[in-house]
Amino acid sequence: MSKKSLIKKIPILVLILIVPGFLYYLLTVKGKNRYHPLPIYGSKALAKSTHRVHGKDIPDTIYHTLSDFHLYNQDGKPVSLTSFDDKIFVANFFYTNCPTVCNVMNGNVDSLVKSFDKSKMVYFVSITVDPERDSVRALKDYAKKFGPPSPKWAFLTGDTTTIYNLARQGFLVNAVRTGKDDFIYSDKLVLIDEHKRIRGYYSGASTTDVLRLNDEIKVLVYEELREREEPLY
């Protein structure tokens, strides 16, 4: 090999050696720096316990979490908070006689259910704010509007006190009856993590918000698996 040919090949050899190392650096160092977990909503308090970070004791934080509840799905089966242990779920409030926004909101939930059909971690619940009329049978009939039933999507009913307290004190959203056929309730889809903490609010009637929720569910799945130190596949 001539000296001239060798000189021409040196830059190629340098690139072969350097580029993989640089990409590895971007993925393992820069990639970690760019990862931002989703926020945690609700009240926060400092615990008496601590954890160590860079040799310093940092107080643990106690976050707002959902309290247990006992409701029934469209098949009459009991559903409680423990039904979602080791799961991420998205919750929203509606009622079957709602004239417009509920159908839009649940139509968007339906698209999310289909997007995460294969996921073992992600589930959805739609809770009626009119349990006096929305019986198990009424919810079952309503669910048929969205095609074949999905085991990942539960329509829930129960007693009024439980549902309204769950909305206001658990999910931190509005839910109140103002008249015979009138309700004030939030159009938010609420993202809940495996620790029963609120990780996001999204307008169920906004395509932009629903697309963001679709992405942020994936972020949360990654976060939970990363915390478990499990493979991401």
C-alpha cells in the first residue's frame, strides 16, 4: 500500500473508531440528561425518612395518592383501587345521557384503548356522575356504542357519595349534581401511575391533549419499567 493511499484512509479509520463512541456517549450520558419524568400533582409533604444522593441525606416526599374505592363495572363485577395494582390507568367522568361532550370524550378514550390494546400495563376507567340512573345495565348498553367490549376499559357506577368524593378528593376534579338532569363535572382525562399518584390532566375533548396523553402514557410506562429495572420489551 502506498503512503498516499494510507494517508487517505486515516480519516476513515478515525471516523470508524470515534463515531460509535460518540453515539454511545449521547445515548448513555446525554440521553439520561434529556429524560424528564412526568410531574406529580396534588399536595406534597416531607417525610421523616430520607434517601442519600451524592453522599447527602435528602428527605423523602409524601405525595397525594388515591384512596381505595369500591364500584361496579358494566358486567356487575366489583372494581377497587387494588384492581389496578402494578398498572397505569386513565380515568374520566361522564354520564350516559350527556348530550355531546361525553361522547366526544369517550370516543377519544376508545382510540387510546385501541392504541394500548397489547399493553399489559395500561387500563382505562370511565366513571358515571349519574349513578342513580346509570345502572350496570345502562353502562353495558352504553359501552356497546364503542364496539366489542375491551377488558382494558371499565365503565363504573356505585353510590353517589363514593363517586363524588372520589372525584373531588381523589382525582382532584369537579363532580356535582346541580339539577335533575344537570351536572358539573370535569372533562379531564387523569393519568394515574402504579403508585396511585396523579401524573397528568388532559382535556378529553381536545385532540391535541389526547395525542399528548398518548405520548405521555408511553413516557410513564418507560418510567415505571425503568424504576423496576425491567427490560423495555
